[in-house]
Amino acid sequence: MGGVFSIYTLGELLAGCLSGPIVDRFNKKLILIHIDLIRGSISGFLFAIVSLGAATLLHLYLCTFLFSLLSAFFHRTEFAIIPQIVRREDLLKANGLLCGLKKLMIIVSPIIGGFLVQMVDIEICFLCDAISFFFSSICISFVFVNKNLQRLRTTKSLHLLKDFGTGCKIVLYSPFLLTIAIYAACINFVGAPIFPLLPIISSRLANGVSTYGIMISGLSVGLVVSGFSFALISKLMTKIYMTLYGLIICSAAIAALACGRSPTLIIVSCFAIGVGLNFANLPIQAILQEKLPADKIGVASSFIFTIAQIAMPISMASSGFMIQHLKIELVLVLLGSLMFVGAITGFFLPQFRGEKKSTKTS
């Protein structure tokens, strides 16, 4: 399992460097269709070799790497194509609906998957997975894309370093985008350790494993509920305010986990973390989709996401060190307090204040 996760992370890192220029230069709808066809073929390959009893660990590693590479490309392309199929004023609601549906499937799909594994042979599960990807590619073929916003490059030759440099310039020359990237990196550095700590929190209770599953479900339900509520919330405040208030919700929920001696309080706190995460992340995605040029959204967003996530592995690794030297209650209070300070700081950043004003006037 350690090898599988390591290989999956490697594929995601590689795709993060390559996906931006490719997404910008080629037809995004066709990219999505072809990726699902390839992922369906990989699942079909797994179905075949498992049915024949020829599967090896090497096959699993190879398929895992290809899946991680293709999935990262798919998500980058999905992010870049949304402004071409949704009106600008509906971006936040569209992202919320999409996120809500995804998280709903995260709740439902493990139940279906567990049922299938118990009822049929494992190779049948791979076959069902392959069929789902092929069906997805058919659904994507019916999506209408505004060709006026597509702006494909006239040249198809790939200059990865040049394109990546273009994305860097777009972000570096925009005080708002650069502030967003650095601010997100700081917040992610503070918030990332909470996820490795969740199993330790659940272990304090009598039924640690079962409680952990309920905690993850509570977090997912929070993501779903908040995802479907953006249509209402977006009418009450600007996107930047939604992000900052989302961070405040997360900080309060993380601190509340330190007092979590009862399963109910812990599950409610996880639900609140899910709500806060959506409120903090989705408005930023909508802002990027609005501000970035349609023909450079891939390279620019890849650069921003790379900066935002660059400190997360270090932060997650440091959580183990903190647990060895500090009580978990103290660690949770510290993380919650730092995130709260980060959220309050956001209200006073001049780049954010200017964005709040421009959003109101628009």
C-alpha cells in the first residue's frame, strides 16, 4: 500500500508540471473524452489479467501510476473547461453543484463498492469500473462548449518550459493572484496536518475504527451540504468573504476537536470542517476561472496550485513529530488558533480589500 500511494503521488506531481500547457493548447472536451476512454481501457486491462490469474504487483503499480497521471490531467482540464460551459455569473454555483455531486458520490460509492466486492468476484468490479469510464466519455460528448471562449493556440508544438514561464509571469505580475497563491500555501501548511491526525482522534474513543469511518462520512456530508448551498450564500457575501469565513469555521471546528470526548461532538466538528473547506476553496476556484485568460488558464492555474500545495507534504510529515512531543489537544488548539489568525489577517490584506470592492461594484 505504501508503494501504491507513493506511485500515485509521483504521477500527480508529474501531471501537475505537464498538464497546464497541454490543457491550454488542445481541445479540452476531447481531452476529457480521451482520458476517460483510456482509463476505461486500463480498468478493462485489469479485468482481463485478474480474470486470467496473471495479475502481478508490477501490473498494479503501472496501472496506479497511469491512473494518477490521467486523473490529474482530467481534473486540471475539468477546472479549465468550466468557464467555457457556464456563464461567468454562475461559476460559483456551478462549482458548488459539481463539488456537492462529487462528494455525494464519495459517500455512496464506498457502500456500492463494498457490496459488489462481497457479492461478486473482484474482476467484475474492474469490469464495472471500465464500463463507468466509457459511459462517462459518452456523457461528456454531449456537453456544449462555447467555441468563442475556447481560444486554442494556432500552433500545436509544445514548449513546456516556455508555457510554464508564461503562467509564472501571469501570476507574478498580478498582486492579487500572487497573494492568493502565497496565502493559500500558508493556510494549507497550517491545515494539512489535521487529516493525518483524524485517526488518532478517533482512537481515543472505544470504537476507534468505526468512529473514524463516521468522522469521514460527517466531513463528506459537510462538503455535500455546503456544495449545494452556494446558490444562496453567494447572494449574501462576496467570494473573498466566503473564503475567509470558511477558514474561521474550519479553525473553530479544529479547536473543538480538542474538546471531543464524545463521538457526537467529534462528528459535528468534522461536519463543520467539511462545510468550512468548501466555503474556503470553491470561491477561490471561481475567482481564478473568472480572472485567468481562457487560453492560459491551464498553465496559470497549475502554477498557482503548485505554490498552494508545495508545503503540504512537509506539514503533514511534521504532524507526526508534533504528536510525539505534544498532547494532541494542544496540537489541535494550536492549529485552530493559527488558522483563525490567518483568516483574520486575510480581512486586512490590501489585495483582498481591493478585490472585495471590485466584486461589489461588478
